[in-house]
Amino acid sequence: MQHDAEQHAHAGHAMPDHEGHAGHTNHGGHTDHAGHADHAGHVEMFRRYFWWNLMLAVPVIASSTTVEGWFGYDLPLSGWIPPILGTVIFVWGGRPFLTMAWRDEITARSPGMMTLISLAITVAFCASLATTFGVADLDFWWELAALIVVMLLGHWQEMKAVGQAQGALQALAQLLPDDADRVVGELTERVPVSDLAEGDAVIVRPGGRVPADGRIVSGEAAVDESMVTGESEPVRRGEGARVVAGTVATDGSLRIEVTAVGEATALAGIQRMVSQAQESRSGTRRLADRAAAWLFYVALATALLTFVVHLVMGDPGGGLVSAISVLVVACPHALGLAIPLVVAISTSTAARQGILIKDAGALESMRLIDAVLFDKTGTLTQGAPRVTGMTVIDGWDEARLLAVAAAAESESEHPVGRAVMAAADEADVRVPRASQVSTLPGRGVTATVDGDRVAVGGPALLEELGVSEPQAVAVPTAEWRQAGASVLYVVVGQAVVGAFTTADPIRDESRATVEALHRGGVSVALITGDSRAVAESVAGELGIDEVFAEVLPEDKDQAVGDLQAEGHRVAMVGDGVNDAPALARADVGVAIGAGTDVAMEAAGLVLASSDPRGVLGAIALSRATYRKMRQNLAWATGYNVVAIPVAAGVLAPIGVTMPPAIAAVAMSLSTIIVAANAQLLRRVSLAPEDVAR
């Protein structure tokens, strides 16, 4: 379980003999909790240390002179039990803190929490040992035992909290099945998922999990993708559709061709994003790190001053007790844990609900956004044109027009061609077989259908063929063009027999997103390469404030710059390769998960689904996360402001003191309070319907 220091970001928990946190870097402020590679092992280790040392501490405390005096008894061998068992507790129970202090703080010249704890228990041990041999009169055996036991308890609970925060990574890994049914000839064989390779065919039966990213070769099923996208409703997937490892085929069998395995799968990419976000540093986290580092020097100076003052007053024993209390109570546990734990919980919570955070700074900045710029196609719209209107000449009907046009487009890969075929399928029209199909780039397609030469295309096609629209077709097409819609003509022989208009439908979720952003005081802009008429039509329907239309791909980032020049803090939401520069220029780039790898690389946040309401979830999470950061920082700072003077003995004249064991309890409680407050982030709902309200 010993980890390489270069791979393990959280220095300060290094343990010998494979039992520890080898490789935590900079525990000075407890600043890298997100870097744990195996918190389950650390939790178990500290749990074991705590219970064994608690059993040893009970007789030490029971046989101490102080406790015997309180209850009026005298145990046999009480003079030897505390030093013998106390030494065992110091050497064994104190070993984690001593090792971490030396290996990860002192040798790195970055003293911090472990150095304070080690200094406190070492001073108490040396003073007690000297007293046992008659060199001094400062018996701290029972306080030493209680201090180490409480510190082990506090660290156990802290590791438990951090491990729970990072549970998202383990949960994602557990989404993959252990085995898969690989197709071999006419049979299937059960193989480990690790044995799959690109190009393999696998069978996923009803209720089974998809073992690797792939493409459906045959079959159809409602696929539960909630573990990846956060969408609760299963999505119907059929032949040709892509599926992601870890999703569930709920009601049908699928034959899938594997296209990605191992680290190349989308699930592995999500794991990397969550891990990267938990290790990244926001501005608030860097502030907490610096405060925790400075707290070490404040605590050390206060402890020395406390001892000197008591020494001058003729009470060196009391001064040593108070100095130890200061060192313990000022440990920057809570301060260093305040931000990393919040980040770990927020990123893991977001990942489970389909919002992937690549950078904690981007999440923190999202709360300040006052303008959101949406790419139109595929973001506010569905990104797939649909036939929204038809017109035909006398002697033709819509079913016949669809049949002829779909036949000509049957081999087309163009989105408009697929829209025509989809319309024919929805209308349950029988599509005849076409022959001699050819493509006219930029103009349309031609084919022979039932002996007639058929052409389907836009206005440029009519120019090439030298034909014109009849009046019955010209009137509706003029209205379509005026509204900014595109027009597709169907020509049979040398006559236009009808026309279609297509549009990229607006997502229902887009309306709710824009309305919610406006209610939150955020302005909304739209950017597209489409005509201004099309852009204005979409913007008018959604109530969008500003439109950037007919924008070339290379100029999209300029639109972001224009909004920033107006004083806005801009979030750019897009899904295409041409959105990448704009995503990078924006204050926060948000990539739609159905988009390209390039867009996702340039963004700080990724929405695993194509639902634009995920932007609302990111804003809500950002605000909730920042609140928890502020609350935890305020608590951790306020605790030290009050606790350090009390431990130093400022209130001793009125009878208020803080012995080392009580100081350890106070320090552990402050850490537990910070951890418990951070856990409340789990209650924040990022469900699209909730954030839209």
C-alpha cells in the first residue's frame, strides 16, 4: 500500500512498513486530501491503531497519580505501569505522526501539522521520562496517552470523511462488469472485461451492463445512462447507435462491436476528470493552504512565548503543559481540510449527476458568471434537422412526395437527407428502390426512381437544372425563406413537384434554461454560423438577449471577447471543434458531452448529457460549494483565534484552562465539524427539473 511520492499528492501521511501514507506531499496545511489513492487502507490502519492504543491507554490513565488522587485508590505497580505502557504508546501509537513529520515535512522543509503534533508528544514523553528517572518533576504519562489516542481517533475520522468524498471514483470503476460475453463464430464465451479488444463483438442481455464503449450492430433496448449522464429516463438505442461502458440495457439484448476499451473508454475519461478536479486548486484553496502554512509558525511562536512567560513566573511545569496544549490545539487540520474536502465532495457529487468538473477553479468561477453564450446547433437545438413542412403541386400528395424524395436520399449521409428519410419512416410510407444515385456537391442528389429521373436539393439545384418553381410551390417557400428556414425542392423529370422545409428543432429544455438564467440575473446570448433570420427566429422563441449570427468558426472566440469587453464574466457553452477557441477564451468553458473531444479538452466543465439545464446545475453547485468553503474557512479561522489564547492560559486567572488532552479533543472536534459541514453538499440536488425551478 505504499505509494510513489510522485504519484501521490498528499504528503504528510507516510508510514513505514507498507502501512502508511507514503507519499503525501505538504501536509503542512493538510492541503491535498484529494490525492489519496487508497483511503480504505488508511481508514482501516488508523482504526486499528486507535483501538489498540486505547486499550493500552486505559491502564496508564487508571494508574496515574492524578487519577488515583481524584478517586482515592492506589493500584499495585502504579509507579511502573504509566512509564512502561506510556513508552509503548509513544513509540507505537505516536509512530504515524513522528514518521510523517520527519519524512514529509521536516526533510521537505515544510513544517506543518504533523510537526506540531510530533513536537507536542515528544516534549511530553521526554519530560515524563525524565521525571520517572528523578531528573525532573513533570509527569505527563496519562496526558501523553490520552493525547495520542485522541489524535488517532481524529485522524481516523478524517480519513473516513475524505475516503467517502472520493467514493465517486471507486463507484465509477464498479460500474463495469467483471466479465463479458464475447462472440466467437456462432458461439459466445465468457471472458474478463480486461481481455476485450477493439473490434470484438459482445452480447449484452436484458439487465446487463455494457462492458466497453461500442456501436450497436444489432438489437434494440432502452439503455439506462444515468450513471454517466445523470439523466434518469432510459434512452432508446438501436442499430448504429453508440453505447458507453457501464450503462445498462434494461429491456432488450444488444450485439455490440467494441470501439474502445480500458483507458480509452468514456468512463475512464470521467474518472480522470474527477481525479484531476479533486487535485486542482482554486483561489480559495490556495488561500487556505497559505493560511495553514502560516498557522504553524504562529503556533510555534505562541507555544514558546507561553513557556517563557510561565518560566519567568516560576511555573515551568505549567508553562510546558500550556505550550503542549497550544501546539496541539493549533494543528491546522481543520483549516487544511476545509477546502480540499469541499472540492472532493462537490466534484464527486457533480460526476454522479452528469456534471464533470475538470478544474476546481472553473467550478468556483461559475458562481460569478453573468452572461452565458450558447452555441445554437446541438446545444440549444437538437443538432439534427427535421422536416417541418411540405407543399405539393396538384396531382401529387405528401405521401408520394416523401416516398420519391426518400428513395433519392436513401444513400445520403447529409443531415437533411436523413431528415427526409426519417419523415418518410414516421409517416409509414413505402419507399421504392432507387438506382443510378449520384451526388451533386453543394446542390443535392439525383437518382432514378420507378423509371423517373428525380432530383432533390436546394435553390442551387433549380439553377443547375434550369427549372423554376410553380406558383403553388413558390408561395409557401417564400414564407419559409422569410422565416429563415431552409427549402428543399423535389424535381421529377423537368418539373418541380413539391418542396420541404426543414428546421433544427429547439430542445424543450432550452426554454427552461433561458428562463431560469434570466430569473437568476444572467443574460443569455446565442452564437451560430447560420443566417441571421434563423438565429433571430430561435432567439425570439427562447427570449435570448443577444445574437451573434453568420459567425465564421474562427471568429467565435471574438464574440466571447466582445462580451468580456462589455464587462461580462462569460460562460461559453458549445459542442463542436470550432467552439474550442471560444471555450478556451471564456471565463468558464462548458462543453456539451455529446460533442467532440477537442471541445471537451478546451472546457473547464463538461456536461455528460446534451441537456443545457446542466449549466444551471453547474451554477447552483458553484454557489453551494463556495458557501461551504467560506463557512469552513470562517469556522477553522475562528476556532484558532479563540482556542490558541485559551490553550496559552489567557483565561487561567478566572479558572479556565485547556490541558493537552482537552486540546486534542477540541482540535479533533473542529476537524469533524468541518468535515460534517462539507458533507451537507451531498444534499444539493442537481437534477435538471430541480435546478430549472
